[in-house]
Amino acid sequence: MIGSIAALLVLQLIGTIVIRLTGIPLPGPVVGMLLLFVYLLWRGATPKPFERTAQGLLQNLALLFVPAGVGIIAHLHAVADQWIALSVTIVASATITLVVTAATLHWLLKWRRPDGEWE
């Protein structure tokens, strides 16, 4: 598990270095995640250590929201001053996410055969 966490952190570091060198307007961790995606596509399967690490992270995902919750409580006065803008932003982003997800699913289902297999 330590090795796969180290690999994930190295990919994040590589992504950050790529961003710093190229100036691409993306966060470094996103580029690292894309590199991981390309590696997994090239490999054709997910290595077992990565699967175990991912399962461990997913089982404890709620803990990753604790710092965000603490930040909101620590800056509650700013949240109270901007509640209308925050509410509009949350509703708009949820709506956009739902529409894009539905459109993507609709687009992907076009390649599904009647017997349930993919083309």
C-alpha cells in the first residue's frame, strides 16, 4: 500500500512539474491523474496494489471532507456574507454536472448493442 501511495504522489509531483514547465492552466494533480489514466490504459488492467489502495481511500473518503468542513466553520462569517452567491454557484454547478453526466451517458449508450455488449 505504501508503494502505491508513493506512486500516486510521484505522479502528482510529475504533474506539478509539467504544469510549472509548460504553464498549462490546469492543476498539477489533475495532470498527474491523467498520467495515471494513460498508464492504466496502456497497461490494460489495474495493478492489485493500486486496487487495494483505491479501496482503502474510498472506504475512508468521508475523512477527506473534514478539512473542508473545518475551513467552512473557521470562515463562517465570510460564508454568511456571501450565501447568495455560494447558493447560486452550488445549484448551477450541480445542474451542469448532472446535465453533462446525462449527456455523456446518452452518448456512450449509442455504442451498446441490444445484447448488452459494447461495440
